[in-house]
Amino acid sequence: MTSQQTPEGAESGALDPEALRSRAVEALETARLRTTLLTSCVEEPDLTAQHSPLMSPLVWDLAHIGNQEEQWLLRAVGGRAAIRPEIDPLYDAFEHPRAERPKLPLLAPQEARGYAAEVRGRALDVLAGASFDAEGGARLTRSGFAFGMIAQHEQQHDETMLITHQLRTGATALTAPDPEPLAVPFTGPAEVLVPGGPFTMGTSAEPWALDNERPAHTRLVPPFLIDTAPVTNGKYLDFIADGGYRTPDWWSSAGWAMVRDHGLEAPLFWRRDAGGQWLRRRFGVTEVVPPDEPVLHVSWYEADAYARWAGRRLPTEEEWEKAARFDPATGRSTRYPWGDADPAPERANLGQRHLRPAPAGSYPLGESPLGVRQLIGDVWEWTASDFLPYPGFAPYPYREYSEVFFGSDHKVLRGGSFAVDRIACRGTFRNWDLPVRRQIFSGFRTARDAQAREDGS
């Protein structure tokens, strides 16, 4: 149930113009450092190869990042002449599907690097002179929106390139320290009650929020229970052992067709060894599946089937956001589960600091006021909801970011993953994908309706 737009109370990511300018510089530089790492850790043949028909060659992503930055920051914001207008069609994501991109006359790796660097140098000049006036001026530069949008765009492609690295075969190219193990095993409750009632969903205050997160509006959500932490590999192994991939009763008709057509028996990148032990491949390393980590690389159909097997269901998108943002003590929606402060390493596993999820139950400093953990970072979480616009939605600055994807074909994911930078992850951020997708860094948690007791409570 929804109502018209409502105020967000104290929720605000607003900063003064110079603080926003500094934030924009930091966000752009952080993204470029990550792009450089992802495109410099392998040789040129790996940059130009297509490692999966689901993904672009890494060199396409690199030049696409530069082209989007040129179009929006140099041309649209800065009013400058185009540097390479002839390449615009090559790097138009809607004009050329991923499977076709290796056949295009793409910029070679060195040329792509030079182009992206030239664009960045000029973009920083535009940034230095742009007005960030929150009350007036051009809409694209108000509160630094265009610069935040481009930083988020680059980080989203960095996540895409990290997926390509996971799909790539061959020697290990990326390394990172593992997350800290839990000092003591998590012994908290398996699920948390989220009280029924209204809450503010979405945002009208976050300056760099994207169009599908807007506007803030009231949702009335019945009481429900939600898993304290994401479903683990160990629990998912129980589903497999109980014949989960052999029992059609747990699956939707489309999900069961996927299982049959592709012979699925486990998450992507898993296999059994000769002794029957489950192994997984992770960025070129083969290892025993760790039972305490959130399960990763499962489709929406697999998440839905597990939830049915467990006698539960996937949470709706509004349930997920209420669990992540609602503070029952104040009645307001915070920016993140822990409050309004930006993410920090002690609160969430973000930014490719690690190349795997942290153990389930980690990050007590990042839990919500209701006690739900790991809602931000670690794994994207599938929800039950289709990707649909909020009441009062208006596309900005272009329809192709969100509007063309609305409908029942795509399911919503929430919360980000270890592969997501903090600039592209917040309590209102919405991701979406086809329910068959498994290469993404996706997991899930389950929920159930709250049952009234005999005393009526």
C-alpha cells in the first residue's frame, strides 16, 4: 500500500557545495583507481577477449566509462566540443548487445586508456568551475548530481568488470585480504520481527540518489519476520542434500525449466570433487565451499526455491527496505541500517576490499536498530518484487537508466555486495536483473509473515 509523497524528516545526505565538490573529486578518483586495477592486472589478450557472452570485453567497459564521462561531464555540463563523437555509437550499451561487442572496431587498450585519461583531466577542470548551488542553477550540477552520477556509473562498471574477472579462466589476477573471521560464532536470533505500520520508502533528499530511488513516499507494511543474516552456504548445502535440485515442488515453472534445461545441481562455480566434497572457483582459486559464508552466485529462481523448501519466502522490496532503514525509536528512515553516517570498514563489506563475503553474522556495528545484520555489502539480496517505479517517479536524466527496465521481467536486488563501492550503495539503492542471472554477486535472505498469537498480539 502506498500514499502520496511524504517528508523524510531528518534524512538527508546534503552537504555544503565545497564539501560536495571534494566528495565528487574523491569519488571520481576512487573509481578510476579501481578501474585501473581491473584493467592493468591482465595482459592485452585478456582485455580484448570476451570471457562470457553475458559480458563485454574489459576494454569495451574501459572506453565506455570514458565515453559516458565525456558525454555528461564535458558536453552536457561543461558545454565543450566532443573529443571523439565518432565512437559514441560503439559504446552505446543499447545499440550493441554484449554478445556483439567483440566484433566492433573498439579502441585498443592503450588508446582506450589514453582516451579515458584525457576525458578525466578535462572533467576535473569542469568540476572545479561548476556551481553546486542546491537551490538554483542547472539541474545536472545541483548538489553535484552529474559528477556523483558518473562516479556511480564507473563503479557499477567496475563491479561488472569484477564479474568478468570471476568468469575468466586462467591464472589468478586479483588478490585481496580475507574478511576478519568472527571472534566468536554469531549466536543471536535466527530471525527478527519487523513491526507493522507505515514507513518512509525511497528518498527525495539524498543528493546523488538515482531516479528509481525517488521520490520518498509512505508504505504501509504488515508485521513480518526476516532472517538476521543472509542464507549461508551451509544452509544451502542442506537444500541440495535434501534433493532441492531434483524436486519440482519447490520451484516455479520457469525455475524448474531452467534447472532441467541447464542440468543445474548447485550454485554457479560449484562442483563436487571425487570424494563428493563441494568445491568452488573464486577468482582463479579452487577452494572448499565455506559453510559460514553467505551463499553466492544464485539466481532468483534458486533463491525462491530454497525459501519454499525452508517453509518461508523472499522478502518484498518494501519489507527489505523497512528492515534496513526503519528506526522504531524515532519512526524515521535512516540512510543506512546503522544510521546516517557513510559506510566504513567496520560496518560493511564494500569496495572490493575483500574478494568474498564475510561470515554470516559479521559487522555488529552495521546492524539495524532491529538487529538485522549485513543488509549492506557482502551479497546482493534478491527480493520477491518486480522492478517497478515508485508513485511520482520521473525519469532523469535519461529514460534508459531505469524506465525501460520497469515491468515483470526484472526482479529487484538490494543491499550491494563486496564488489560494490559505497558511492553506489545506500539504503534506498535499487538494483535489478533477470531472474535467471547467476554470474552476479547475488545471495538472499528469507522472510515469513508474522503470525498473530491467541491473545491477539
